[in-house]
Amino acid sequence: MEKSQKPIKIIILSIVLIICTNSFAQNKSDKIKVYKAWVKLLDGSKAKGVLYAADSSGVKLSDGITSDNLNTLSAEKIKEIRIRKKGRVGKGVWIGALSGATFGAIMGIASGDDEAGWFSFSKEEKAAMNAIGLGTLGAGIGALVATGKKKIIINGDLNNYKIQLGLIQSYSLNPNINN
């Protein structure tokens, strides 16, 4: 193997391994969707945790996916609820990094070899440099995009809470709890 072909082969091998890993992780039938919730109360205090359940009286947050240590928050005391799927930021980082690295490698190869000079690089070297640089940039952008949260405004209004209850329950671990 030539020295100039080594970086491009490493990039291709990395992409193939990431795709293979993702294809084995696609078994969605057994997967439990877990959503994290950040709740602001009217008194200015905050609570966060996994959105375990929601009913007509309020929401229940837990430390994990079990019902141990539930924190029940009354609907009349809730100002707003922000919800995001657990693991979304990490997935955004991986998608952004892979997209950026792939685009950078393609740009480097497409630009061809430089002519002789002080800073001349082969297309493989440029592909590796671009993949690293744009992969890093893509990871940052992916993380930034994925940090967004669904915002539900309640403002202590029980009628407004009941209108939003179906949506809140759709994000909870136990959507049909009647406690």
C-alpha cells in the first residue's frame, strides 16, 4: 500500500464501520422511547428528569425508566415544560460528524493533487485534512441543532394543561396511567 493511499483507506474503513454499527442498532421493535423533561414552576423553581407519566392532576418525573423516586408536579404550579428525546444530542453529533467527514473527504479527492510548491498536498492528504476539519465542524453543528426542545406553555392554567395533556402523554413512558 502506498503511503498516499493510507489516509483515504482509513476514512473509507471508518465510514463502513459506522454504517455497520448503525445497521445492527436498528432493531426498533424493542426500543423504549425515553424523553427528558425540564419543568419550570410558577414559583421560579425547576425540576428535571425522565417524563414518566402525565395525568389530569400533573406530571410525574423520574430519575430513570423505573417508577422508583417519582417527583409529582401539580398542573396548577407548572409554568412550562420542555421536552427532548434522550440521546438526541449524541445522535446529532454522530450524524453531523459523519456528514462533515464524508463531505470533506469527497472535496479533498475531487480537488486533485497540488502542483509542486511549498505547501503541496496529495488528494488523499487533502481528503484526510478536510474530513477531520469538516467532521469536527459537523459534530458541533449536529450537537447545536439537536439541543432544541419542544416547549409546552401551561402558565398554571388547568384548562390549558388539559388541552396539552394528550401531547404531554405522548412523550411519557406510561402514556395511559390513571393515578
